[in-house]
Amino acid sequence: MDVSTFVGLAGVPFITALVQLFKPWLADKRLMPVAAIILGVAINLAFMVPGANIALTVMVGVVAGLAASGLWSAGKAAVGQ
């Protein structure tokens, strides 16, 4: 695994927290996964390792956003909300 991939996926809990922070301002709750993907890409581009491939960084951001929305859904299902 590349260092940039590890760094990008380490932000999943942070993305989950940010999406929950912005939750009151989202008009439609169905947009939360989209917000997670956008935040994942933005965070990965902001903290991109020098010399890393931009396309790979964007893809890792998309995966991190999808993982963050899945992490929240799994947590809600486990608690039973």
C-alpha cells in the first residue's frame, strides 16, 4: 500500500465527524453521502503527499467518503436507530 493511500484512508473518522457537524445545514439528508465524498476528495487534495498522483488522490478521497458514509450507516444499524 502506498503512503498516500494510507494517509487518505486515515481521514475516514474525520470525514464522518465533519459530515455530522454539517448535518443541520443540509436541506436533504440524502445528500449526506455526497457531502462525505466531496469532503473526502477535498481533504485528500488538501493533504496530498508531494509527488503523488492526482488521479489516485481523488480516487482515495472518493473511497474515503464512501467509507465514511458506510461507517455512519453501520453504526446506526448496530445501535438500532
